[in-house]
Amino acid sequence: MASQRRFIPFCVLLCSSMLLSASAAAQAPAYDLIIRGGTIYDGSGKAPVVGDVAIKDDRIVAVGKVDGTAKTEVAAKGMAVAPGFINMLSWATESLIVDPKSQSDIRQGVTLEVMGEGWSMGPMNATMKALETERQGDIKYPIEWTTLGDYFGWLEKRGVSTNIASFVGAATVRVHELGEGDVDPTPEQLTRMRALVKQAMNDGAMGVGSSIIYAPGSYAETDELVALTSEAAKCGGMYISHMRSEGDRIEEAVDELIDISRRSGAPAEIYHLKMAGRSNWSKLDTIVKKIEDARAEGLKITTDMYTYTAGATGLDAAMPTWVQAGGLEEWIKRLKDPAIRARVAAEMKQPGSDWENLYFGAGADKMILSGFKNDALKPLTGKTLAEVAAMRGKSPEETAMDLVVEDGSRVGTVYFLMSEDNVRKQVQLPWMSFGSDAASQAAEGVFLKSGAHPRTYGNFSRLLGRYVRDEKLISLEQAVYRLTTLPATNLGIKDRGALKPGYYADVVVFDPATIGDRSTFEKPHQYSVGMRDVFVNGVGVLRNGEHSGATPGRAVRGAGWNRCS
């Protein structure tokens, strides 16, 4: 009897404990984060709905009416809630090294930087590493990797705020095996180049990226590009290209891209579609028809763009490619030869017969000098080539050559080449996504030593503010689709680019009434406005418009990752 009396209080205590545990479990937050009451644009292009988005760890677990509680709740009434935006053409390869916060892009809602326009951060050999280190400008860093996969791991270990992805550069592979000269690969060299592409696909590359307006990438013939792209296609990759021409020979350039897609079996995308040069503005309808016809044939051809009428590159795009054979150092050496200078100046004054002459397309008064390596030349930043030529009492052609020699670089240059009417038409194309064609910078530190194209700070917010809200060229749901699900689908990414349960929690919250760009050509280092919150892999990177300092970004790898045989 005594033992029974002792057992009853024990049972009461045990049952009470179990009830308390059950009660505590019932009250424990079911989620890490709930974004409440926002207008949800899920990335599908369908009309938005008001609801909630629940996140646990790094994944979205519920979308719609979400019951239960979370460790953190964010009120989003009146705000747009969307998947994180994908920058289809990012040059954040170096900027993320010096400033991993990716400020100019995060403040526009970009959560994935896709790199690799012709040049990628791997594969590199010892010679390439030495040259790249010597050629570094304001941003200096050790090259402690060899393969593209090494670079991914190196950047992840250091920490970055955005996710990162990359194509393997066709020019990178070419330089690895052939150097920077205008030569064709032997069968043995081409075999090694194909093997490098296969390795990069195993590392997680999205495919092959080319930039065949510039030396040494321009030295590659179509068959070489088909061979490299065929290796990527076997691994589920695509071909993406800054084509051989965006101006006088754009029809032939589009035909070449379509031919490469057809022969290799890979989908293909045109980087920053444009009609460069006033005499080419009327060609847009012809180019659109070429793309539509190829798509009707069953080829997967897409495009991306930036939302400005000016491009930005270097003075290398103002001079014939033959003078650049062998690399930067050989180019500079040739520009010191009076006879060669005379020939280059003469060729700069006429359309390029076998090269893209942006100097002729824009004109010296429509070329803004934006990036110098030499501190003595930095005061020229923001001036046109024509202005500097007048200051020096020389012709624009002579001045351009002098600047390359004095700076020891290609000299960053903005070229005004495009039509605003064409920009508006392109924004409305259903197979068009968007890329900044710029680094992700910060309005501070080393970045203030040079100018910048406004697309660096405003490409995506300009789309949503000017072309969606103000000009109503496309709906907001369509714009979100083409910033998220469309590029993710083109890249073959299956778990990002949409607000769906099971997808990674890359989510943005912004005000459709205020989002917009502020950067100008005169004052480029100005952040966009209207983006309130940005979550990358479930972690708040931008909160109430301020960067949290968090660096949860990861490498996003392509279909061939560890599966390309």
C-alpha cells in the first residue's frame, strides 16, 4: 500500500511534465520567418495574391495563408513580395572579393550573380595567374585558385551576400591552351580545350560564355565555339554570347549564334541584345524575327538586356583587334610605333570591316572615360574623349591610343550607341531577361576611385520603376517573371527563381510605388530606392533598407555538377 501511495504522486508529476512539454511544443514557433500580408508575385507571371510566405532554415515551406508562428515575423502589407532577382550578366567577379556585401545589386533585389561573359575566374594556369595579377587595377587580390570550382569555394569561404554562378569563358579556355595570339588550335589543343570545358561543367558551370567582339575571344572561329559548346551541351549546359557584332553585322552575328545552338544541341542566349549605332537602329524587327523563327524551329534561343541607351567597355572596342594580338602588353608596345599608330588611326575613322568599331558607332563626343588604373589620369574620369583630345591638342584617335599607353589598361569607357525606342520595345519581348553587365559595387571605398555606368546601381530598379510603373510597358507580374523564373529556367536551375514550397528562400520585399533608380552618368554612385527587405537562403541581408552585413550566399551550380562524364 505504501509503495502505491508513492507511485501515484510520481504519475501525477510525470503526466504534468508531459502535458507541459506538449503545451510548450504546441507554442513553439513552427517557422523561422513569416512574411505576412504581402502582395505575392510568385514568379510564374500570374496575377498576384495577398498572402504569407513562411521560411524554415534556408527553404520556403509555405506560401498563401500561413497559420502558426515564427521566430521572426515581417509585416508586408502594401508591399510586393517576390523571388530574388537573377542578374544574368554580372561582372561581380572581382568586386565581391573586396566588398562581399554586393551593395549595388542587393539594394535592387538581386540574389544571384551570374558571371562568365567570355572570361571566367577559372580554369587558370600559372602564366594566366601572373598576367592577371600584374594587370589588376584599383581592386587587388591574390589568385589562390586554379579551377572555376576552386573559385566558387574560395568565395564561399570568404563569405558573400549574394549567391553566385558562372559560365566558363570561351576566351579563358582559349588563353589557357593557346595564349592571347591570333592562332587556331591544333586538333590536340582543341581536345584539351574541350576537356577544360568538361571539367568546368563538373565544377558547376552553367555552360560556355563567349565575348567575340574582343581579342583574344574574337580569334575563335565558329567551329571552335561549336566544339566547346558541344561539351557543355552533353552536361546540360547552354551557350551564351556577346556576339561578334551588335551593329553593322548583327544579322550575321545572330545567324552564327543560332548555328552554334543548332550544331551543338545547346540552348543559346544573346547577351545584352542591342542595335548599336544609329544606322542599325532600324534592324530590331529583323533580329526579332530571326529569333522567333529559330524558336519556332524548336531551338531554345533567348536574350537579356540592360535598360540603358549606353554601353560600357574599354578603348579596346575602339581599335582593330589585330593590333591587340598577344595581349595587353603587346598592344601597348605596338601603339608606340608611329607607323602602326597611323594605320590604327585610319581604321578607327571608318566602320570595321572585320571588327566592331564602337568608336565609329558612337563618336568621340559620345564616349565618356570612366575607369583609369593610373592615378595621374583619374582626374579625366567623367570627361568625353573629345574633351580630353581638345585639352591635349590632339586628335581623338591619337588621344585614345595615348591613354591606353599611359594607363597600361584598356581604359573603361561608356559609349552612347542605342535608341530609347528600341529599349522600350525590347523590354516587352517575352523571352527577354535582364543583366547589369556590371560589377556589384558600393558607394564607398575603392569604388569611388573610378566612375561607373548607372546600370551598376539601377538596371533592375529602373525596369520596375520607369518601364513597369511609370510607362506601363509590361505588368509587374510579367517583369517579376522575367527577373526570376525565366532566367532560372533558361539556366536549368530547378529550386530557385520562384516562391514555392521546397525552393531556396531567396525572397525580396519592395514598394512598387517607390522603387526606382537614382544613379546617373554624372553622379553614378547612388543606390536605388524602394527595396525594403532581401533574404538570401533564408537570411536577412537587407532589412528595412539597410544592409545587415550577413553573407549567406552560396555557389549555384549547373546541371553538370559532379555528373558530367
